[in-house]
Amino acid sequence: MSKKINIFNETIHYFEEENTDNKPIVLFVHGFGDKSRTILPIKAIKKRNYVICALDMPGCGFSTSNHRPVTLEYYASVLREFILKVFHNKKINLLSHSLGSFACLKNLNMENVNNYIMLTPFNYNTGQLENGDLNINLLLPKNESQAKKSFLSLFYKPNKSILKSIDKVIESHMLKSKDNIEKFSYMIENQILNKKYLEDVVKPLYLNAVKPFHLVFTKEDKFVTEWEMKILLKDMPNISYSIIKECGHAVFAQKPEEINKIIMNIIGNEINKE
């Protein structure tokens, strides 16, 4: 069911599945410039032991963007307020993709957060791989050529369906390009690709996480590289993790069944503890 709520003078759009059977709740937090609908391939899977709630962050999807600059801290504050207003003291599980990891890690100390699963997460080595693909043009394409590269970089061996959608995706992106640059340039330049910010702000969020989390990454991801994940695992050897093969950054589009199995397994373990 589609809903909306006012948070910090923003109209936040979200959807929430009916939960008549009182199943565990998974709250999905999307990545950079994305939207809640990204998780629809999982929502379409009937065999699940959980229900999904997902929100559009400010400036994304159908939500408004009335705050400047748009920062990672602002997203974290919006998520915290959303959890308090929508769920109150009800237990939830967090699921993030890419940039959503920051907001989730910042709110991991909330008492009603049970489990946290991070998929191909933004981390303290993001964009730091020498000769890596991630740069501001991949995140905020300024022309059709850059938009095409950005879109195709999300996938491992894009299939015919993905290739057929290129023109439509590029057209949609170019219509929003100027607005996206105005909204997100500060976040990219001063936070996402800022080495000092990654070291001083993002790294402590991981190393000082107050609760365990489960990491999911792929070997073929061009946005969050295997190199980054290996450093994370070296720094935090006790992390539980899963590796998905033959998949790019768009994990929901390419491997929804595998992601669902991981979620069901972790949620199932929690149910068995009760």
C-alpha cells in the first residue's frame, strides 16, 4: 500500500505491505539517486517469511527535496524520524543497498532494530581504487554518453531486455540531469568521493558498529568493488557475509531470488531464537 508522511518539511512517499500474519518487517533503504521501487523484484516473490516497507529518500522517487545541502547526515535523520513515526517501538529489520548503508549504520543503535543486511554498501574505500570506474560522471552523468555508461555499469552482462531499455532510461535521466546535479553535487564532492570524509566519518561507523550486520557483495560490481569489500573484511574479520556471483551493482534486478534467500535465512534464524 502506497502512503506518505511529513518529515522535516518533506513529503516522504513509501509503501508498506499488509501484515495480517504479523511477519517480521524488513525496511528497505535505497541507494544514491534511487527509489523504493528498486526492491519490487523481491516484492514480487511470493515465498517470503517477511513483509517489506520501503521509502523514497528526499529528492528521490516521489519524495520532495526541500533541504539544502542534501547530505548523508540529513538522510540518516530522515530515516530515524521515519522509523520512530511509522513503527514506534515495533521491531524491524534493516536492508540497505549501496548508499543506504550510511543512514542504516547511523541508526543501528535504535532499540527496535533487530537485524541489518547491507547489500553492496557505500563504505570508507568507495571510489578509492586506483584506475577504478567510480567517479562523479558515473554518479551524475552530464550527457547521453555518460548516462549510457552509468546505466550499463550497473549490470553484469546486461541482457536483451536491459539493452532495449537504454534509450528510455537515458531520455529520463537527461530530463532530470540539471536538477540532480543541483541536488546531489555537494553530497558527491564533499562526502561520497571525499577521502577525508570517508576516513573520518564513514570508517568509524563501520568499525564502531553497535550491532552485527550481514554483508552482501558481488565480484563484478563496478560501483562497490570486490577490492573494497576485501579491505572491509580484513578490518572486520568477524563480519558474516555472502558473495553473489555473475552480478553487478543492480543486485535486485539481476539476482532477486538469491537476495531473498539470504534475507529469509537471516530472518528465519531470528524467528527461531524467539
